[in-house]
Amino acid sequence: MNNELIWVLSLLAITILLFISGKLRMDVIALCVIVAFVLSGTLTLQEATLGFSDPNVILIAALFVIGEGLVRTGVALNMGEWLVRVAGSSETKMLVFLMLTVAGLGAFMSSTGVVAIFIPVVLSVSARMGSSPARLMMPLSFAGLISGMMTLVATPPNLVVNSELLREGLTGFRFFDVTPVGMVALILGIGYMLVARKWLADPGQKGTGRALSFRKTAVDSLEVAPAKSQAPHAIFCMALMVAMMLTNAIPNPIAAIIACLLMGKFRCIDMESAYRAIQWPGLILIIGMMPFALALQKTGGVTLIVEGLMDLAGGKSPHVMLLCLFILCATVGLFISNTATAVLMAPIGIAAAQQMGLSPYPFTLIIAVAASAAFMTPVSSPVNMLVMGPGGYRFSDFVKIGVPFTLMIMVVSVLLVPVLFPF
């Protein structure tokens, strides 16, 4: 192990510790990483700042704008109102339709945004049914996370993994390549949550602590969409973007930018709202973590990790390597965001496939799935953090419910991914 690699691994450890401590903003830490790499001479300025020109960063920013357009035109809110009408007073029907709706919407817009929209809906429904919000809030967050497995653009980790494939000169994933895994995960998630909700709160419990304070303002949170008359145009813009991505006629970032421009043309969203919709801290986090992948490659870190994986699983079935990658990815994801996890793990998955002389696609897809499977702790994803207060959850609730479901997703994905993308 050379001195440069020791420095990179030390910087990675310090970064993770800072993420865990919460004493500094994650985007500030990410910017400090860029500065540290340049000043130490590990990377050139051009190498350390490549993330600012990465096409997928542009795509993610555009998707935030499109999601905001769907909110401002009332498309997302109308889905919530439809959900209330269909489910009526049945908690079971509400859970099933809630997870289906959120996973469907989250396939095309920010899962964080979708969950934020449905929190007041769930709170008001819980109040009407006289049940605890805890019984529906975690199904809401799980559906938001599962939506990341539905399409290529559903979550940043998918785009990060796809970007690494393109950087290696390989063909990227298509729009619906991840969908079969997401569909199985959704069916499994609905069945699991129908049982697991009983472990969250008693049917007659009306909520305690923070859940009660959130319920009080539920109706007030359902604001009238300012551009409601433009809803058909917003749906058209999103459908056009999906169609362009499916045909591969133009690059995905350009398709998303065209959809954004059309939303502006049709007054679905104004420029000020568009800029506010972009989650700049999240983008900076992605940009700042990207140099780690390059630094680990340059200093031999990726090779070292892959050699460790090869010693552990290289002589065994490729399924064992998939299992090891999932466990490693899920473990790293306990401490840092799922997006940062994907940035670090994607080059390792590709290198492991090359070492074994196998296709990189099942290895990279398993990393994308594992990064989305952030069910085990509230800090693993912003989606979990959003529902923690309204649901009145404790840290242990996520561990109790999330760990068994993560193990289920691991088994299913390790078996299903090689069927979709043979070794």
C-alpha cells in the first residue's frame, strides 16, 4: 500500500466520520474534499472538478425542475386526492394504493419530493380513520425508496452507476432496464408492510409525540397548485421526455432539458421556481464525491478492494460476488448517503467484473439496487428522515423494520439480476 493510497483512504475515513457527526453540512464537506485532493497533488484541478461538467449532474438538476413542474401544476396533488377517494376508510387499501402511487410517481420525479407531497395526505387520512400515522408513514418512505428501482432516472445512484459505465466506454442501461427488479421489490414491499405495520403501532393508537403535532397542520399543508390549469402540458412534457429517453434518439440530459424548456414555455414553472427546485446541496455532494472514485483508481485503491473481494469470492459462483457487493454497498450506505455510496462502489463493481472476465452489467445493477435499498436507518436517505417526525419513529423502528426487508431485497436481487443481465 503506497503513501498516496494511505492518504486517499484516510481522507475517505475522515469524510465518512464528518458525515456521521453531522457537525458540517454534507455539501461543505464535499467541497473540502475537492480542495484537499488538489492541494495534496493527488488529482489535478481538471480531474477534481470533472463532476461539474458531468452529464448526469445536469440530468439530475433537470429532473428536479420537472418534478417541481408536476407539483406546481397539481399533477402530484391530484394523485393524492384520487388516492383518498379510492381507499376510502380502509387502512389496508390505503397502504396498497399509497405504495403503488408513490412508487409510480417516484419513477419519474424526485422520491423525496413525492414523499413530501404525500405526508400531509397520509396524516389527514390517519386522522379521519382514527389510526396512528406510524402505520402508514414507513410504507410511504419504503415506497419512495423502491421507486428508485423503477426506472433509470428515478434516483441519482442509478444515474451515477450508468455514468461510470459510459465513462468506461460501455453502453449504459436503458430506461426500463431496472424496472423488473423494482416491480418485484414493490410487490414484496407491499406484502411485507401489510404485516410489518402491526409492529409499528397498535390499531387504536392515535399517535404520540411529534406525530400529533404534524397531524395538526396536515390540511394546511395541502396548498393549491399555482399553475393548476397547465397540468395537461406538464404531463405532456414528462411523457415527451420519457419517449425521447426510450428511443435513445438524443442523450438523456438533453431530453430532460428540452422537457424543462417546454414546461417554461407552457408556464408550468417559472425560472425562479426552477432554480429553487434544484437541490443544490445534493448536487454538490455528488460532484464532491466523484473525485474519490478517480483517486482510488489512480492510487490502486480500487485494485486493492477488488483483490480483497476476489480472495473472498473470486473462486466461487458469480452470485457470491454479487452478494458480497450488495453487503459491502449496504454497509457503506449505513454511514453515508446512497448517492455517495454509488459513486464509490460503481468502479469497484466494474473492476470486479473485469477481473472475473464477466459482464459488468449484473455487478453494476446490483450496486444500484443496493444503494436504493436504504431501509435500515433514518440517516441512510432523506426520504427516511422526512417521515421520522410525522410517524413519531425512533431510530430502532427503522432497524426493526428495515433490516429484514433489506435482507429480502438482497436475496431477490442476487437471484433476479443475473436473469436480466447474464454473467
